[in-house]
Amino acid sequence: MKLPLCLLISFAWLLSQTSHAQQAVSLNPSINQHIFSYKEIYLFEDKTGKLGIEGVSSKSVSESFTSSKTFVPKATHRQSTYWYRINLDNGVENNSAFLLEFYDQTIDNIHLYEPTESGKYNLYDFGAKLNFERRELHHKNFTFNINRNLKGTHTYYIAIKTEQPAAVMIVLKKIDWFIQYGLKEYMLLGLLYGMIVVFCLYNLVMFFAVKQKQYLYYVVYNLSIGLYEVSSNGTGFQYLWPSYPEWNEIAYGVALYMAVSFSMLFTREFLHLKQKRPLIDKLIIYYLILRTIFFFCCLFINNHLFVYKFIEIIPVSLALLAGIYVYRKGYYPARFFVAGYSFILLGIVIRIIKVLNVGKMPFGPINFYSLSFCLIMEMLFVTFAIGDNIRLLKKKKEKAQRRIIKELESKQELKDKLNKELEQIVARRTKEVLEKSEIIEAQNQELLQQAEEIQQMNKLLSVDNTKLKKDITEVTEARVMSKMMSYEEFIKIYPDNETCFKFLSDLKLQHGFNCKRCKNTTFYQGHQSYSKRCTACDYEESVINGTIFQNSRIPLNKAFYMVYIIYVTKGKISSYKLAEILGIRQATCWSNLNKVRGLMTERKQEFKNAGQDGWSKLVLN
């Protein structure tokens, strides 16, 4: 009874050990490809990063290898070196060629250790940090040709160290299948890039046609998506920058920043968020500022920060939210915009699920290229939105044109009506003007006749006025000579120096000209007013020279009145009264009063029978 029980326990132990042992993958010619997963690939994380193949293949470390808990194992810690172990069974009857393909093109360093028949290992290096030309096969993915002459079951070790998290998907493929699959894949990628170029050209044409900057933003966005695609799937490193692995490390981050930035700028302009939803517009601006700061930190401080691509779900959510809001407000082109950005959000969610290993998501081309497919769908739907927007603009333009045409027709009718009324008014006014012009012409003739009569009357009046003025002057002068006048009346006769000069000149001419220098009796007009220049010696005599006013500093018309009033009052007026009348200093009046009194005393006999001309004779020395 005990023996069967012991046998049963031993069998169960052997069965459990067999179930936990690593499974070898056979190089089966009938199978085109096989993905290493779960118990087919064992892994060990070397946190020190110092172990070599000897240490890893030792028994002590070999027991630390564990089977992959996920379908595709991950390398997440950049300080660690991840070791992967696979077993390949190459049967004697197998003559087909196989290779190993690594699907993640972002892995920095891959060290593959191939066993030899002697029990040692050959080292092969490849990865994103090496120039593309060092690859054995010029393919966007990393590949390793399996030595088909090495028969039996052998263990291969793969050491991976990378700066950013990587999906270590290792696929065993027949070479002929690898070629067929590669040709189809490159053809589909070419179709993808061609569609991106077509979308770029379409929106570029829209920009030149409509002259709205939102289409230029979308062109740059499409180009950025194209750059992101070629940098993330390895074709950029293969064809565009094969000798620049440093740029290849950050190209996807730069492209993603440009795509997000210009996508948000396009969203603001296309949905008119500044007018329709200012709050979301401000949120987008703030996000762009923060995203730009984060981009420069990634670029100049730590390139490893580029791996946090999940933050791009924020702008996509903002754009989707803005599109839904604007669509509900009646902006119908936004419905295609919402559909397009829904695809982007779906692609990002699928990518996050793949990174976080949530659920058992099966592997396949649709899964692997889900984000690229969603981006193409987004471009397609946004192109529909742009076309719908153009159609809406065209409809609004046609409506505006019809309204303008209708207004122009209405204005033309009004213009014709006004012109007709104006013609009638002009005709009526012209008739009235002609009638009135005839009346005015007749009146002008009468006025001309009256003007001639008035002109004759003016001539007669002018003669009478001249005679009247002469009589008034004679009367006034006679009054001056015969009776004392007030200063106000006197100043009307001699208002300024010019009238005084004329009086003196006329007075002196009564006695003739006699040059004081050469006694010549002929003269001509001098340079000063009423002065006389001798024709013989050119001596010029001023009008006040030889008069009582010579060297006088008071105004001439006041000096005239002073002589006049002293003569009329026979020198009995006081200097105080003179100062009060003339408004000059009493001392000046006193000096001139004594001077005139002296002359009157000296020439008493001469003035006895002078009569009304007496004061004028007193003027001359």
C-alpha cells in the first residue's frame, strides 16, 4: 500500500517540475513565425548592471530567472540590465533558415549571446544607440540570423539596457516569411506616409485658396505626425538619419511636441474658441505654455522625460471637449472634428493599455499599428470637417452675395426713382431760373441806369464836399488865429508830427530858402520829411531848424499848443496850468513858458499889430 503511494507522490513532483520548466521553441519549418511569451521566455533583472554572461549563466543566477508574467515582457528601469533567456530546438531534419526579430526599435543596447558547440557564447551587439549601417540586415527592426548548423536544443541569452521603457517582443520567423511580411509592411507604411503627404497638400491648397492660418497649422501638424511615425517605427532611422543615433533618440519627442502644439493651434482657430468658448481657449493656451516648458526640460535637461507620452491625453481631451461643446452650439463642421479626435483618444487609450498590460490584449497588425490607424482616421475626418467648413463658408458667401445683389437691385431702383424725380425738379427749377433771369436782367438794366445817375450825383457831391472842407478848414484856422481854442480842438487840426511839419514847411517857404552855409537860394527835397537840401553845398536843413521848436524834446503838436496858448493869453498862463493841460512835467512847462515870454518881450514891437498871425510869427526865430 505504501509503495503505490510513494510512486504517486514522485509522479506528481516530476509533473510539477515539468510544468515549471522553461519551454523550448522548435524551429518548425511549417510555422512562419512564433512570438516568445510566458514560459517560453524567462527574465532576470540585474539591478547592479554589472553581471556578465558567465555570472548570468551560472547555476546560482540561473535559478533566479522567472517566466514572463505578461504576453510581452517589459524593460522599465533604465538603471537595470534585463536578461532574457530562450531555448531553441533545432532538429536534425530542419533545413530552413530562421531569424530573431525585435519589434521595439527604441531599445538602446541589445547584447545577444549565441551558444557554440564548445559550450561558450558568441556576442552580437545591436540597438538604437549604434549607427544603422552596423546592422546585419538593413531593416527597421533589430534582427539576428540563427545558425541553422547548430543542431539540438540550446539556450540563448539576451541582455537589454535602455533609457526608456521598452516592450521586449522577440519573434522567431522564417526568413522567407520575414521577407514577404517585410515587403507588405513597407508597402503599408508607404501608403500611410503617402496619405499623410496627400492630407498635407490638400490643406496647403486650402491655405492658399482661403488664406486662413488654421490650414497652415494643420499642414505643419500633418508633417509632425509623419515625422513622429517615421521616428517611432524605425524607417526614419533607416532612410533619413542612419548616421545620427543621438537624434533618433529624441526625434519622436520633438515630433510629438510639434504635433500637439500645432494641433491645439488648429483647434483654437477651426472651432473659433476665442469667441465661442473662451474658457477652453485659455486652458489650451496655458497647456501650450506648460507643454513648451516641459519640452525644453526634456530637450536640454533630461531626454528620458520624453517617455512620458501619456500626458498628450490632456490636449486631446481638451480638443474633444471643445469640439463637442461647439457642435452642440450649432457649428456643424465640428461633428467630423469630434469623430476624428475620438479616434485619436481611442488610439492613445489602446497604447496606454498595452503599456500597462491591462487585460489580455492579443497581438496583431491592427493592435501594433492601432495608433497609426487612428491618426489616419483622424486626418480623414478632420479633412471632412475642413471640407464641410469650406462648404459652410461657401454657403454663407453665396447667401451674402444674394443679399448684396438684392440690396444693390433695391438701391438701383431707388436710384432710378430719385434720378427721375431729380430730372423733373431740375427741369422745373431751370424754367423758374430762366424766368427769374429775365426779370433780373431787366432789373439790372434799371440798376445800371440808376448807377449812372448816382455816379453823376457823386461827382457833384464830391465837388461840394471839397469846397465844404476847404471852407471848414479856413473857418477853423481863422478861429484858431482869432480866439483861444481848447487842447482837444487844437489837436484835431494838428493831430501828429506830419501835419505840424507841413505847417512849418509852408510857413518857412513864405520867406524863401536861404542856405545857412553858402547862402544859396535853391534847394531840392532832402532825406527827412519836409527837409530841404542845398543844391550848391548839399547842406540839408530839417523842417524844425530855425524855429522855436529846435532841440525841443516834447511832442511837436503839444509844443505847438504851448506856444499858441502862451501867445493867446499874452504869457499870463501859469506853468502848472500848462502841465495840467498838456500832461507833461511842470518844470518843462516852466522852462518853455519863460522862453516864449522872453521872445514875446524881445519882439514886442513886431507883434503889436500882428493880429491873428502873431503866434505863427513867434514860431520862427
